[in-house]
Amino acid sequence: MKSYPDLSFENVSAVMNGRYLDTNMSIRNNGLKDSEKTKIEIYADGKLVKEIEL
């Protein structure tokens, strides 16, 4: 049987602080294999505003 990474996002929150977006999240790999390069993309009004490499 082939193994895969299985990422889950837990306890995600986002709060506007003036003109800044404060984010907090926990990311867990529940799979049996390490995850390759992964990024989180944050959008506002349909526009990409931030990319975060994991």
C-alpha cells in the first residue's frame, strides 16, 4: 500500500487588526509520509494578498 501525506488544519482563526490581518492556525500531518513543499494562500475580495511557505 502506498503512503501519502495528509495535512489537516486545526484551530484556524483570523482577525482584522486595523489594516492588518492576524492569523493563527495549527497544521498537522496525519499521513505516513512527509509533506512536500506546501504553501498557504490568503485571499481578500478575490485577490491573493499573502503566500506563506510551510
